Amino acid sequence: MRVHSVQVLEELERFCRREHPRLVGALGLYLGDVAVAEELAQEALVRAWRDWSRVRCLDSPGAWVHRVAINLATSHFRRRRAERRALQRLDAARLSREDPDVADAVAVRQALAALPSRQRAALVLGVYLDLPAAEVAEALGVTTGAVHQLTYRGIAALRAALGPARAALVEGDGDA
């Protein structure tokens, strides 16, 4: 266990308080499961705490923790893909009968889940979290040009998957 000074621990606490809700929100969109999102957000923050002496010196510790979180989520996604798809189909059928707004949200989540992981990550980080392209690029380990391309293609794929009736639900103008 690493020993941190009081000042460093306070800095780390502020960091965790700021990033935790953003991580949970991003991971909730990425995975479609808020409970798992909370667990993975905690795991990402534990890793930040463990490596804080190195992480705090980075240009963007927030981007680092989001990259860790997306990597954890991708690993989880790979393990649970078939199970989640079956549950989403059941939930979508039930929710679409109850509330059309919820049905729209489920449709967007399903369309997002069907995207390739890099497009999905670029949309969650760039559109949902509204991170600058440079931070998204750092979090994903790609160039800003690649972020723009991933975002453009992801939005186009979402619009195509959702159809004309729900295309307006997709944020962004599709321009990279």
C-alpha cells in the first residue's frame, strides 16, 4: 500500500469526487448497466489511487482514468456480450409498451452497444461527456483526426440504425 501525504490525499479525493459521476455516466452508456458501471468506475478510481504519484503528473489524469475505465468496460463487454443482448431485447420489449421515451432511450443504448467499441467509446467520451477531442484521443490512444473520424462514423451508424423516426435523438451534427 502506498503512503500519501494529507495534501496529496485531499487532491486525490477531489479528483475522485469530480471524476466518479462522469465515469459512471460514461460507463453506463458504454455498457448499458449502471450497476456494473459503478463497479468499474470504482475499480478505475482504485487504480488511479494506486498509481496516483504517477497519474497526478500526467497532462490529463481525467483522460487516463477514463481510458482505464473504458478498457475495463471493454473487457467486461467481451465477457458479457451475449447475456446483455438477450436482456436488452427483453427490456426493450417490456419498456416500449410502457413508455415511448424509455423505448427511445433503450433503442439508442442498443444502437450504441452495436457499434464497434472504438466508435462507441469515442461517442461516449466526446458526445456524452463532452470531452475535447484531444482528451478523447489521449483516452483512446489515437490521434484527434481518428477521434473525429470515429465520431462521424459512429453518429452516421447510429442514425442509420435508429431510422428516420429516431435519428433526431442522436446528438451532434455528424460533421467531423
